[in-house]
Amino acid sequence: MKKKSRPNLLNDKTSLTLQNASGSFFVGYNQQGINKKFGSAIRKKRIELGYSQEKLAEVAGLNRSFLSELERGITTISIERADKLCHVLGTTLADMLS
């Protein structure tokens, strides 16, 4: 009797994939991974441009503590606010998530 293979859940930083003997199938996103990736990209770009958290928050119309939480990946942001923040940083949302 052929032993059935059990599906493996693979968890990278941004997605969850269900893998079985016939291949792998996309299941969904790991929200925490995406938050950390986006937050790290925001922090890197902010530092690259020489902005403090206070200055970037002011220019982007955000609260400094919210920006801090965003950079650490512990909060979420709407697409509209994320797009505005990326615009202030001179980049696009797509570039920040790639």
C-alpha cells in the first residue's frame, strides 16, 4: 500500500504555500511578513534620504509613533496612506514591496 504524503506548509517571510506530492499551491499571505518587509523598506529609504522619523511623519501627515510601529512591522497601513508615504519618499509602493 502506497503511503499518502502529508502536505507541508512552507512559511517564508511573505507567503504561505501548501505543498504536496503533485506540486505546490498558493494559499495566502503571511501578513506579519509583509508588514516587516514593508516597514524595513520604509526605514531603509528614510535613512537613505536623511529623514528622521519625526520629519518623515510630519511631511507624510502621519504620527511619529505610528511610523515607528510601521517600520518595526507591528502595525498595518491602508494602501492609500502607504502610497502617499512612498510618494513622499520618492518611490512607488510596488518598488517598496519588491
